Amino acid sequence: MTRLRKTMLEELERRNYSEGTTWRYLRFVERFAQQATSSRDPRCGKAMRVAQRFTAAQLYFAGFDSS
């Protein structure tokens, strides 16, 4: 288990998220990491949208409102 995954899991458990929500958040980050490492051009539209969502999720977990 990576340090990021472990930290996210601990934070989700601390916030008392359901098992399903926890699984979805962890899966999203895993899929983002796979996308980011396999993408040839990180500036492509889909990669940028995924990166923006990932950043928004990070801000949410950090307690900041991105809006």
C-alpha cells in the first residue's frame, strides 16, 4: 500500500465515510495515477480535466473549498 493510499484511507475513516464512498475515492485516485503515467501528452483535454478533478478532490480532503 502506498503512502498516499494509506493516508487517504486513514482520512476517510477518520471522517467516518461509508465503505462504498471510501472505495470509490481510492479507486478514483488509482485510476488517475494510471491515466497520468500512461498518457503521452499530459496537456490533452481529458488528462487536464482529470487533473483538475484530482486537484479539487485534494483540496476537499484538505478542508478547502475550491469554489
